Amino acid sequence: MRSHRLKILMVIVALAAVAIVVPNTGSFVILLVTRALAFSILVMSLDILLGYTGLASLGQAAYLGVGAYATAILATKYHFGLGWDFWLVLLIGILLGAALAAFFGLLAIRASGVYFLMITLALGQCVWGLAYRWNSLTGGDNGINLRERPKFGGIDLANELTFFFLVFAVFCASLALMYTLVRSPFGRSLAGIRERELRMQILGYNTWLHKYIAFIIAGAFGGLSGVLWAHTAGIVSPENVVLTTSVDALLMAVLGGAGTLVGGVIGTFIVFGLREFLSTLVPWWQYVLGVVYVATILYLPTGLMGIPERLRQKRAKPDNPDGAKKLASLHHAEKTT
Amino acid sequence: MQWQFWIIQTLNSVAFGGLLFLLSSGFSLIFGLMRIPNLAHGAFFMLGAYFGYSLLARGGNFWLVALVAGLGVGLLGIALERFVLRQISGNEQGQVLVTLGVSFIIADICLLAWTGDPMPLPAPQALRRPLIIAGYAFPTYRLVVLVIALVAAVGLYFLMERTRIGAMIRAGVDDMEMARGVGIPVSRLFTLVFLLGSTLAGIGGVLGGPILNAYPGLDADMLPLALIVVILGGAGSLLGAFVGSFAVGFLYNFGIALAPDLAYFVLFLPMVLVLVFLPQGLFGRVQL
């Protein structure tokens, strides 16, 4: 219990550090951090599925997409959401994400494992196809440019710093909400489903409903991150819904460590940072990222957050790592059958 | 004129369906046997097209080029299976993600090697002229692609149903543990199926080149179609891949021709229906 309190304290200290340090840096860093914060809400929402429920979704960008497109379309076509009604748009984004997830969940949740992954991928690509081809609504390949950010009361979000604090606040609220969720009895039963679904069914849990609700919650947070993303990037295009974005989110979660929420945030910051840093250095920066992804899955399956645990295990029994690996895979085989 | 439109679109659809079959039959077999969708399959298809482009630019014979490029991609498939997937056997989710990571790496390398411009692959000289029957013009090359796909389908059918290797693969698809138990070298079958599947995808890429061109993003365009074929037809089933490919070929082509805004979306509906009413797909052999 004490180590748990300690972890929360560490996260709060880290967040406070971000809130203090970032405003004192240049606008480049502020913008980068804002983008990463907005995107990491999506990554955390995916982690609820991947890390806590054991469902690897490859279509999570679709929820970011509906939120972002709704924001952009409302702002450009109806001039809605650029004043106080921005908060309404935030709500609309959440509801749309949840609604889309409620629909897709009906199709995808009945499958498990890689089949779930495949169905979510195909569903996500259908959303992409719609965004890409439905020119009159989505602007097709060019996407939609948002020319202005909301302005209400004395607050003008066009100011980078003000906007950073807004995104930061929404991020902190999301983190707290999701953390409460995964620590709740509901979250515990999700973890139970991840570990051994059959046993949970025998114990009387409606596992389908649990997974379905988790899927909808993840979609809602995805929609929320989409609204923020639209105003952060200033442009919404099919790029935001394409498979690559979903995969990015998934791999950020895996890189940081699935099932930790905070790990996903760290993964997001590393990838966003690496991308900015590498693209200024070398023209072939993308390959580095591809290799990072593959290497993470091959050599760091528990992610960065899992490193302390692995080190501890290694110290505990330094002999015969092969045996341990074999045992782990046996355990895995038992779980999947 | 109206008739010409329908005939041409139908022909385009079946030709596209044939290409999809070359792509998704291997995809489905790999899925059926190894229980993982090889998400690098679209990248293999694209790589085949690019290999084909470069070899053709050096003046190779079209059919020979298709074969060589296909085998080149096939070797890459073996490498992926042997050196990467095998390292994390048992961890299916990890395997899928790795194939996706590999597909990104392939896509980036293609972008570096062949730039971002679309590369047209020339069809064989003899097949460029349209075939004229009863006053209607038919695109010869597409007809030939269709015939090749049909030949491949028959060949695969015989391989799967009439040979010892095919019987072993089917046994592995239906019950892997049992297959291992009776002494079938399942691990070698994995490699073989990967070779077969990626070679077919590579050949499909070259054959598709004159119709689709080689361009960055070809992988991401083709992969979801292969997924939908397998969701419709059912994983691990050759017949399912066959029926699914032509169904998707028709829907996609007519979708583009009649409602370009919604072309992708037209595919969505049958997929949803199948998922709701026949979650295993039309001819699925693999239990979900």
C-alpha cells in the first residue's frame, strides 16, 4: 500500500514539474508537449483496453477521428464551439466517441485475441475510407483547416500557453478518472477477465458486458482526445484516422508498458520527442521508429515500466533465464487455450 | 454504351478479385495455420510491385519478372517467420504487432528506394491491345490476370486437397496439437506456408502493377481488403478466400464506379452482416 501511495506521489510530482518547467521553455517545446498530452489521452484510453482488459484494438484512431472531425466540421461550417460552447463540443466529442464505440463494440467484442485485433483494424479502416473519400463533408485528402481556436470569458486559447494549460488540465482530469476506473471494482473485474475470462464467467460475471462497457469508455476518451487534437494541430485530415495512427497509439502504450496508464504517457512523450528530434537530424528517421517498435515487442514486452520488475526478477534468480522464459511461455499457452 | 460500362466494370471487378485472391489466399492460409494475421502481407504485395518495376525497367520478361519478384518476396517472408516471429512464438499479440512493425519498415524502405511517385508497370506488349469480341472491346491484360488467378486457385486446391503436404497443412489448421502429436513437422509447415503466402502476394503485386501502379500506400490500401476478404470468407479456408475475393472485388469496383464517396463504406455493410450472423465467416474453419 505504501509503495502505491509513493507511485501516486511520484506522478503528481512529475505533473507538477511539467506544469512548472514547460511554461518557461520556448514555444516549440510548449507546442510539442501540448500535442503529446492531447494524444496521450488516446493512448491511455487504449491502455484500458489493451493493458487492463486484454483487448488489443487496432482501430483506436477512429475515436480520435470522430472527435476531431466533429470539432472541425462544427467550427468551420457552423461556427460552433469557438466560444463558451467549446465545452459543449468537448461533450459532443466524448458522446460521439462513445456512440461509435458502442456500435463497433457490438461487432468486435464477441471476438477475442487476434481476431478482435483484425476486426477493429478493418472497422477503423472503414472510418478512414469514409474520411478520405467523403469530400463534401471531410474535405477528403486535404482535410479541414481550423482557422481559430475558442475564445471565452477573458481566455483566448489562441495563446499557446493558455491552450497548454487547458490541455494539461483535461489531461490530468482524464488520468485521474481513468486511474479511478481501473482501481474500482469494475476495473478489477476487467483485469480478472484479462487473466482468465472463463473463470470470471463461472464466477457469474457478465464478461461480455464488462468488455463492452470498457470499450465504450475507451471510445469516449478517444473522442475527447480528438477534440483537443483538432485544436492542437489546427488541421484534421485522414492522416489522423489512418491505421498508422492507431498503431502508433498501440505501440506507445506497449513501449511505455501496457496496463500502467502512466507508461502510455511516457511512451507517447518518447515517440513524439524522438520524432521531432530525429526528423531534424536525419532524413531516414522513420526507420528508426519502425525498428524501435519491433525491438520493443521482441525484447521489452513489458515496456519501460516493466524494467524495474524485470531487474528485480533477474536479481532474484540469476540462473537459467531460458528456463524462466520457457515457463512464461507455458503459462501463456495455458492462458490462451 | 451502357452495356459497355457494365461489361467493363464486371471485368475490372473479376480481375481485381483475382488479384485479391492471390493476396488473400496466402494471408488466409497463414492465418489458419499460425493463428496470426500477417499484417505485413500488404507490404509484401507492394514490395512485389516495386521489385517488378525495377526488374522490368532493366528489360526483363514480364512473366519471369513476376516469378523472380515473387520468390524474392517469398524469401523475405521466410526470413520474417524464421528470424522474427519464431522468437516470440506463443505470444500471438506480439507476433501480430511485429508483422505490423515490419510492414512499416518495408514501407519506409520502399519510400527511400523508389521515391514517393507512383511507378507504372508496363503490361506485356502482346496484351496491351484490347480484345474485340462481337464489337465490344475487352481489356486483354485483365482477362489474363483473371485466368492466372483461376489457375492459381485450382493449383492451390490440388495442393491442399490432393497432396500429402496439403493434408498436413489442413491437419495443422484444424487441430495443431493433434497434428504435432502424430508427428507432422508443424514448424516446417509454418515456414512453407509463409513462403507460399508471401510468394503469392509478391506475384500478385507484379501482376497488379499494370492495373494499380506501384505507389506508397499501396500496402495500406490492399491490407484492409485482404482482411475483409478473410472476415467474409473465414480464416484458413481456400474456398472462403476465393469467394470473398471476388465478392470484395465486385463491391469495391462498383463502389468506386457508382458511389466514389462511399467506396470503402460499401465493403463495410457485408462485413458487418457476416460478423453479426456468421462470425466465423462463410467458410471458416478456425474457431474464434
